[in-house]
Amino acid sequence: MAIQDTSIPVFTAGGSAEVGKAVKEGLLPEYDVIHLSLSVESVKEDLPRILRGEHVIPSSGLGSNLDRPADAQRLPKLLVAGGGFSAEEFEDMKNSIDLTAGGKLTGSQIPLWVERNVVAGPPKGPGGKPIDIKLPSGEFSPAFVGVVVANARAKLDEAARENGLI
């Protein structure tokens, strides 16, 4: 699916490229996942560079900026981290990154952190039945991934509405 320039660009961080790919696809066309980082260290390294306008190749290999030339990179409007990071790691990321890129970004250019995307308690499917997180193959279950995508979309929708992005 082609990404529209009207979509809201999002920087994501999570613990799994498998889940990250599903989130990226599940958020289209309203949200454009421009970059997926898979560790606190890569968030701390990649996000400041992206905000300065540098072309950054994510180690995850996921993000729409990969398909754009350096002069057409999109800057994120929203930043979301998944439940693969602890609350402490999330706070560390939030507190250690200058979202103004040293004063280069101001006002509505400065991206906003969205509440950490966690599933409270064991994930539940239709009828309240618990969902297995992993399959015997070690892959994440489609039902679990669906819950993660739905939670991410709900959190992004709320943040986008609160901040006048939609």
C-alpha cells in the first residue's frame, strides 16, 4: 500500500521486528511508521539523528523513510514505544532525547511521546478469552499481534486528536 503524504508520520520502538512489521502495516493509511528501533540504545542513537534531518537506516530494516531519498525524509509527529520496554526504559528514552534537535525544531515540529503501548494483564480476545502470546513455533500469535495493533492505533488516535493532528 502506498503511503500518503497526508498520513501522520510516527517513530516507533519495540522489542520485536515481527510485531513492529504488523504494527506498521496495521496503522496504514492514517499513520506512516517512518522508523522502527528495537532497543533503547538504537532509539537514543537514531531518533536525535532523524530529528536533525539525517537519513538513518533502522537496524530493524523497517520504516517508510528507507524508501525515501535523504532530502525527502519525513520527521515524526508522534513517538510510540511498545510494551517490550519497561516503564523505566521508556522514561529513560523520554528524558534523554532532545526533541527540539538542539533548538532546530519548534512548536508543532516537535514530536510528542505517546503513552507506552502496553497490554494490561494477559491479553484477551473475543468473549474475554485469554490469548496466547506465542505460538509453539516461537512466533507471536496473530491474536496477540492484533491486540497490540489495536492498542497502538487507539493510543495514536487519542494523541492525534488531543494535539490537533486529526
